[in-house]
Amino acid sequence: MASAPTYTPIATQTLGTATGSITFSSIPSTYTDLRLVVTGKTSDSSGYFNIYINGDSSNTWYSRTYLYGNGSSAGSNRSSNTASGLQMNCATSSMTVNDWPVFTDFMNYANTSIYKTALARSGNAATQTEAWAWLYRSTSAISSLVIQANTNSWAAGSTFTLYGIASA
């Protein structure tokens, strides 16, 4: 029987002061997949952030599908050819840092013969649960991730951890 995949922390950043974006650069290509864990909040009420792969903000590269539910209703949304990168919700200034964790998996991130896909889940038991699926239309290996607060900045205490996932 094969062993389970292993998660290896590549880098962690915890903010001592508010900042607009953080970057993970020089991501090694030695893993099968990546996992980004964000336990953070914006310093305003927007509660959105964007992830840009390799710093790319072109409007032809990103497509996304978004599903959400809150126990009494559910919905979905789809966008193509967007320049907002991989956009998702997080905790707002009125919440605590750990109120809305976000887990994003980047599959086959180092493979240079396929487009890149990512799946994410996030939410808050008191508000809603979300699932996201993204397509990044580039065969370039993912070597950096820029995680940018949408309208203002990330609040102090926000933590970002990038893991490499080795195949079984």
C-alpha cells in the first residue's frame, strides 16, 4: 500500500504590521502540488483578496467558478478572461484573523505542458461556505504567488503558509 502524500512547509509569513500584499517567490519545482493556507483578514470591510500567479495580472489568463451556501440558500458564479487573478473571500476587519480560513491547492504546478488549475475552500460557520475552481491559461511552471488584499491591506496577525505536497 502506498503511503499518504506528505506536506512540507516551504515558507510562512506572519504579518507584524498591515501590508497590501505578500509574495512567495522562488518556489521549488520539486513537489507534485502546492497548498496555500491563509488565516488572515483585510484591514477593511471588503473581505476579498487576489492571488496572482507569477505576478501575472493579464485579463486573458484567469477563469473561475464559485459556489457558495449558507444553510438556507446557495448560489454560483462564473467568470472568464478576468484580470483579478484568483479572487476569493476572507475575514473582514470586523472578524478575527482565524474566522475565515482559506485553503488553496495548485495541482501539477511545475508541469510545463498543461494549463494550471487550482481548487479552494473557505468559509465561516456563521456566514457561508465557499468552493472555488480556477484555470490559469499558461503552461509556465508556478514559481511565485502574490497574495494581495483587494482594496486596502492585510491586517497585522494574518498568516500565510505555502506547503509542497509530495506524491505518495
